[in-house]
Amino acid sequence: MTIALTMGDPSGIGPEITVAAWQALRGSGPAFVVLADPSLVGAYAPMHIVAGADLGRFAETIPVLPIPLAAAAVPGAPDAANAPAIIASIEQAVRLALSGAATAIVTNPISKAVLKSAGFPHPGHTEFLAALTGTTGHEAMMLVAPELRVVPVTIHVSLRQALDMLTTERIIEAARTAQAALRRDFAIEQPRLAIAGLNPHAGELGHMGDEEQRIIAPAIAALRAEGIDATGPWPPDTMFTAGARGKYDVAICHYHDQALIPLKTLDMWNGVNVTLGLPIVRTSPDHGTAFDIAGTGRAHPASLIAALRLAAEIARNRNR
């Protein structure tokens, strides 16, 4: 099994956590090949150059498929000149996965601001991967931790935009994608979906907002009519308690922070971002580039290790 690991922003913590992940996994796997400038890896650990998704001597050295940088990477000082290499790393990983040369891709953190300054048109990784695989409009983001899975219906937009974008159809699409992924990728035969409310107390029967009655309840009814085990709207302030979490397999939330705040509060270090709705397997750490600590040796590799392990698990489940 070969996982293609992208470089992310070379001035962030990606190079450090990549080496730390290799040190943790070199004996047990899963094995991976890094799509990056060799200088990012060779400065920290032994490496060897490969031409494709060929692992070679993974237990002894890190396999690197070269993606050259335009400018030397300085920890904590991102450079838009390197945006084309960051993008090329993602594109190459997708090509390897689509061709079958890689069984999954794992992406190191990128800086959306850096890429946008170089003309990158996508809000983030999720939307870019959907465009590269021809699945735009069907992609969804799932955050996974040992105690919780969440799927936001709207992702990388402002809160005001998210409220304007929320529709019955969007909720249904996200829930369908989550249900299919839980069955195919996580081997859960009868997934249970908890649909969050939007307003305090899930609207309090319309006294604190009518979106639950007007938008969310019709989506739940439509999903149940399809045979999907969807319940709600659940009051957002109580649905993430320990007692509530045992009653569902995934929480469908309506905007980015409604989903990510509880998951990262519960388990920041072992959270993993999974892109649903793609023909390839993609995971990533649930944190960003951490420019403020890049190069200091303080970066924690746990989320990247969890992402690599989960990518391998999903690939095995799909193969079954």
C-alpha cells in the first residue's frame, strides 16, 4: 500500500511533522512517499529519490518524489513564489491516486492566503480536490476523531454567507454523502445521522428562528423517506455531550465552526480531515500550517500520523 503525502506549505510545520511521522511509522507502516522538494526532507532525515509511488527502502529512508521549490523555504516566512510547487504537489498526488499508483493521498497543511496571493481560485483543499477529480458539488468534509465525527454542510465561507447558502437540498446532499461514506469507508452498515439545529435550542418551535421548521426538518423528512436513519434537529448546545454522542455515528452541522469547535475541543491531536464524495481516498491533519512554531521543534505529529493511518484503513475498507 502506497500513500502519496503532499508537501503543504514548505514554510510551515509540514516538513517537521512529515519526518516525525516517518520516524513513528517506518517500522509498522503505513508507508508513504513524499511529494516535495528534497531539501525539505533531507535536512532532517535520510531520504532517497523516487520516480513515482515507489517506496523503495521506507524503513531506512524517506522516499521523495521531487517537486522543486522556486525559493528557499524559510520556516515561519511563507513565500508566494512557492505556491506553484505547493499546487503541483497536490496535483501530482491526485494523478497518482487516480491512476492507481497510490492507494490514497494525505495532504500536509497549506496556507489559503499564500495560494490566493498567487491567484489560486479555490477556497481550500476540499474544493480543489473536487475540481481535480471532476466531482465538484458532491464533495463534503468530514472531521474524524475517536469520539466524534462531524460533517459541515457549508465549509470555507463566512458565517453570514453560510446562513444564506443553507438550503434543504444542501443538507440532504451532505447527509447522503456522509451516509454513503460511513458504509463504504468506515464499514458501518446502518449509519445513524444526527442533524444539528441552527439556532439556540434548535429554534424553540420557531421562537428563536424558523430555519429548523422551514429548512432543516424537511431535509430530515426527505432523508428518512429514503431509508436513511436521520434524526433531529438536535439542539447544538447539547448534542456533543458524552451521553448524546453515543446515539449517532456522525453529526451533520450547518457551518464550519459548529462542526469543528466540538471536535477539536474533544481531541485536537488525533483529529483527521477526510474528504467525502471523491473517487480517491484523501485525509489530512485537522490543523493548519502553524507558521508561528515552524522550525522550533515544537510541532506535534499526532494528527498527521492519525491521518496516514486512517487513509490506509479507508483504502482497505474500499478494497473489501
